[in-house]
Amino acid sequence: MYAGRLVEEAATADLFSHPRHPYTKHLIGSLPRIGAAPSATTDLAGRPPNLADPPAGCRFHPRCPLAMPICHDQAPPMQTIAAGHRVACFAA
């Protein structure tokens, strides 16, 4: 979930092994790993949206490295991409 909208839904194992939404990928990539050195690349660019006045289109587009022009204007619908796996992203 990002800024009050569901962005991805899947079984836990599938979500962790095959994330499809850029925000889900970021969240999973930011998890600490036992024995791994801390990474400085886990920061997400930009700031969280103002929920009293959220951005038009996809709420994640101001921070998304895959944002396309359509993301600025339209909220992506939830799409089934595999059995039990749904994602709201035009780039997924």
C-alpha cells in the first residue's frame, strides 16, 4: 500500500520473490540482510505525498523511477498478472 492505495497483492512468498510494483521492490530492497553490509542506496527519492492533496494519477509517480506520462494523469487499475498476484502499475 502506498499513500492509501493498494499497489500490489500476492501470497507472501510470491510477493517477496517476484515483486512487480516499483514501491514493493523498493521496500523489499530496503530490508536489512543478515551478514550483508548496510547499503546507502535504500533511500527513495522525493517526499511522501500530502494525503490532503495527493498527486493526480498514480500517487507514487513523483518518486517512481519508471514513471511514464500516463502515470501523471491516470491511476493505474489493479491488474491480475499471475494467479493470485495483482498489481496497480502501468510499467509492471
